[in-house]
Amino acid sequence: MILKILKNKKLLIYGEYYPFKEIISKLIPIYKNYRDLMPGKNKPIKLQNESSVFIFICYEDLLRMI
């Protein structure tokens, strides 16, 4: 059962948005159809005992593989 959906507040470059989209789409026309994702505005999940839960996704580990 899904209780809550969270969205990234900061988007991952080239995975969730493209900087300089106007320039890149002139060089590589297929990028004209690409739409950037929107950052989320969710607040931390509140637990019953007033604690907060934060989920961190570490994409720096992915960049080491490149």
C-alpha cells in the first residue's frame, strides 16, 4: 500500500532536466521533444512520535561509474 509519494526537491542534471536545452536542441533535434521534470515541494514525513524522516538519494555514487 502506498501511503505517500515524495518527489525530488533538487533534480539530477541530464537525468531529470537538461541545462541549456535551447542550445542542445539545436545541435541534437530529438531534445526538442524532451520535457524537464518538475521539482517536488513535499515536506518531511512526520511520524507519530513527532520525529521526521528524510530520504536521501546519493547520485554521486552513480557518477563514479561513468
